[in-house]
Amino acid sequence: MKFSQWIGIVACLTLVVSCFTNWTWYPDLHKYFTGFVSEGNIYGKPGKLFTGLAFIAIIFFLIPKIWAKRWNVLFCVFIIAYAIKTFILFSGCYQGVCPEKQPGIWVMLFSSIVIFLCALLPDIKLKDGGSSNK
């Protein structure tokens, strides 16, 4: 794809911004949880890891080398795997109480998917090795 690097960078920035928005509303606690705030830090701070991995992915999106694109796929796999784990953790029911999903958690999940797809479809020119299959 022609603009996959730039779309990936925008998706990385969107992922970081989504960590600051409300992810879930817990009616029993009367609190919103974000990527950096949870009750007693029970769910940790996934926003820190998302921010670090997104920063590394942005660097790899900007480097026009094949080795950087391969490493970017690895880091983007970590991003999407951690996003799925975090989505399940934050939106799962406990003791009969189900939190209400807010737009931020959906933005986090979909931006992770976009980052992964952009890493799989890099815009890079490969040198022709000179061998042809005629």
C-alpha cells in the first residue's frame, strides 16, 4: 500500500491518545477506568506499554529498510496481542457486575488492528535480484 506507513503512524498516535480516554465505566465503583487509571491499579497501566510499543513502531514505520519492516511486524504483533488481552480484561464481568464499554476501549482495539495491518503491508521497493523465471 502506498500510504501504509503514514496510516500506521497515525494509528500509533491514535492508540496513545486512546489510552488517555475512558475505556470502561464500573457502576459498582462509580468510576471510569482508562489506560493509565484503574481502581487500586488492579488492572495495571497498559497505557505505558502501548505508548512504548507505539513509539518503537513509529520508528520502524519511518525506516525504509526491509529489516525494519520485519521487526515492525514483530512489535505490532505484540501490540495487537496485548490489545486483545487488555480488551478482555477491562470489559470482562466480575461478581455479577459488567462494566460499560466506553468509546476509548474500542478506539484502542481498532487502532491496534490498523497498526498490525499497516505493518503487514509495507510500501517498500525491493531490488530485483536479476533472476527471472522465464
